Amino acid sequence: MIVTAVLLVWDDGTTLLNGSPLIDHAASVLRGSGVVVSVILARGTSAHDSLHAALPQLGAADVVVLHDVHRPLAPSALVDAVVSAVRDGAVAAVPVVEVTETVKEVDAAGRIVRTVPRESLLQVQYPQAVRASALLDRHRSCRPSDPLLPPGAVTVPGAPDAFAVTTAHDLDLAAAVLATRGDTP
């Protein structure tokens, strides 16, 4: 099976983490997996827009790995895990971690309505894998608000380091994680 990765970029992707752009860190996750044959850099104004820009470039891909440029520290093992799940028959696979914070539902005025039981909630991470045919079918007639993946994705265990880096605080945390790893892209 040919595995192609799409690196989703919906900002300039040049935010620096330890002197290298987030794009370089995220791309090294994909290259380091050993299962990805090629990486497509897909730029747009949203994840959805970025993906649509990449669809015509998928070529002979059997499996597509979607990766978010803002998840630069996801371990390459997650790429292997989601691709393995698709190779084993899943239409799509996503890494997940448990929700550890208390989640509240609020009304329009901002008043707490109820506590949402976190036992039934999971946080979805990247990278994600999907059969190319299912991805193409899904995006022939989808709306920008539709999920990127088709329904029925299986979950695989995620990783603490696959957190999103979108704020200055996240960037500081990512730099601290890299310092403990000794990694460079």
C-alpha cells in the first residue's frame, strides 16, 4: 500500500520552535515514520481548505496520512499506529487521549448548565490516516463544516506530546519538551 502524507497548513507555518519552523518539525514526524512515501505540503485558509488543495496531488496513494502543522511533537510512532489500523481494515484511524479536565456545558449567558461526563469524551489528535478512496469520496460533496474524515474512524492510543502548538504558552511547553528529548527536525 502506498502511503502519502498531507501536511495541513492554514497559517504561514513559519512560527519557530527552537530555531526551526513548525513545518519542519511536523514534516520530520512524517518522514521519521518509515511508512510515508511522500509528503504533500497543503496550504489553505483552514484545515478543510488545505486538504482540498492537496486532493488532486494524491496520485496512486492507497492510504493518506493527515497531519497538522500545529502538532509538531507528535511521535512518529503515531503515524505507524494509524496507518497500521487502516492497513488492518479500518476506513480511518485517529489517535486519542483521555479528557482529564472537568468539562462544563454552559447556556448562551455563560451560566453552567451541567457537568459533561468525561468518561465518554476523548481528545482527538493528529496524525490521522484514511483510505484514499474514502477520503476522495467524502470530499466530492462535503461542506467546509464537515469533518475531514469519513464516519466510522477507529481510535488508537494517542501521545501526550501530540498537543497543539497554537499559543505562546504552547510554544514554551513544546520547547521544554524538545529540551528533554534533545530532538531537532
